[in-house]
Amino acid sequence: MKDKYIIGIDVGGSKVAYGLFDDHNKIIYRLQHATDADADGSSFSDTLIENINLILSKNNLTFEHLEGIGIGMPSFIEYDSGYIFMTSAMPKIKDFAMREYLNQHLPTRIVFDNDANVAALAEHRHGAGRGTRHMIYVVIGTGFGGGIIINGNVFRGSYGAAGEIGHALVTPNEGLMCGCENKGCFMSHVAGKHLPLRVIDELKSGIQSVLNPATVDGQKLLSACKQGDPLACRVVGKMAHYIAVCVYNLYQTLNIDTYVFGGGLSNLGDTLLARVRKEFDKFNHIAFPVHFKMAELKNDIGIIGAAECIRDSVSP
């Protein structure tokens, strides 16, 4: 019997990463390219098809060798059908039957899930959430989202969109417009993609800063905050506040005690997360322990989780 391989694909707002896994769950080949934020569903799918075929060719494999392809997307996804309703980081990918399109060109099992669900699955099985019964993964990066693990399994809700914490409203109709087509969601206050606009808003108040909205990113924000830049510290403080409000609401709603933080902006470390913890503790008046942990799987989290989605789909 031939060994079976899995391709895991992690689609993010800035990059698309591919990993080829052998039947021992080892990554044996990687590929990465920048995300085309202007691509529509069919053109982006064509890019995936091209690179999947390239991976197979480079490794002397055919589709007969594949167990399947798992794909994590920053999208509202109907899990059972692989239908994409909306992708805030790639706004032209909406109302698109992506799995159906891919299946016309890729003769193998294909499983789609939201990128935060995929990451939650990876951290729960192989990272900071190992050994926990319930866990919520909170991703702070280009976007802001979450994945919910209950009794060891991803909780997807009625239509596959549970865990879209970034698009829950915190200041309805006030603030920046998000790709979810609402103003005032958590993502608009926290996500890296909105960081330049948030810096511009703070500059309008007259606060001086070394930050340039045209070039600001997470590392520049961290550096400026560590140097005591008042605007940078104000932006980080507001981010921490809204993340803490979101996590506290999740804790009150689901009573889950473990929160694993990942994503590019989590690299701000204690500059951000210590403030989140402090804000959360101000709100929380119940003595039970609540655990905040940093994700362990780093850049591989998305491709590992995507591969786990395939393993789940073929489990008896």
C-alpha cells in the first residue's frame, strides 16, 4: 500500500503557506507566496491549483498518493460545503463555492475551515492547549479572530461560523468600517490591517509620535511603545482593552478557562498581553483560575491545523 500524504494550506492576509506532510505527520516540503488581496475566488483558486500541482511534481507524487488537502481561510465558511460567504482580508472572495471549484481540478478530498479554527485545532493537539478539555484560540494579527475547542473538538456552530469573535460588535456603528461591512467590531479596534488608520485617528488628537501611518507595523509599534512614545502606548493600551473585553465576554458566555494567543501581533508579547491580562483581571471578580498562554507552533500552526482537518475527516 502506498504511503498517504496530506497537503495543509494556511491562507492569511499577507501570505499563503503550504506544507506537505508524510504519514508520520512530518512536514517534508514547504512553499510560500504573498497573498493577492485583490484576487477573486476563481483566480485565487487557480493559484492554489497551480501550487498544489507544483508541490506534487517537485516530490514525484500524484493525487493517488494524497489523503487530502486541508485549507484554512480567513473567511466565513459553511463547513460542510466549503462555500465562502465573506473574506474580510480578501474582500473579492465572497459568495463563492470554492470547494466545488477546486474539486473540478483536484481529484482528492478537500476540507475547508476558518483559519482560526484550524489554528485552534493545531494548538489543542500539538501546542499550548495540550491536555485541556476546553480551549479558545485567539489570533491577533492582520485580522482578529478565534477558534473554540469544546470537549476536544472544534465547535463550529449551526453554519460553521462559530468563533468569529473579531466581527462581534463592541462599538456598533462607531469607528472604522471593517470588511465584515460593519463599523465598530472588535477587529476594527485590534487587527493589524487597521493599525495605520488607528494611528491616523490618534494623530488627529494632537499627540506627537515617531510613528508614520504609511509604514507602521507591529514591530514599529512595539519599538515605539518600549521607548515610551505616548501615541504608540495609547494604541497598544486600546488594543489591550478591546482584546480583554472580548476575552472576558467569551469567559462569561462559555466559562472556558484556557486562552491561547497567537498571530503576528502576539509577538508584541508582554507589551500587549500583560496589559490584556491586567484589563481582564479588572473585569473578572470570580476566583477560579483563568489561564492565558502563548501559542507554541509559531509559523507552522496553520498548515499543521489544516492537515489535522483532513485527519479528522477520514477518522472512523
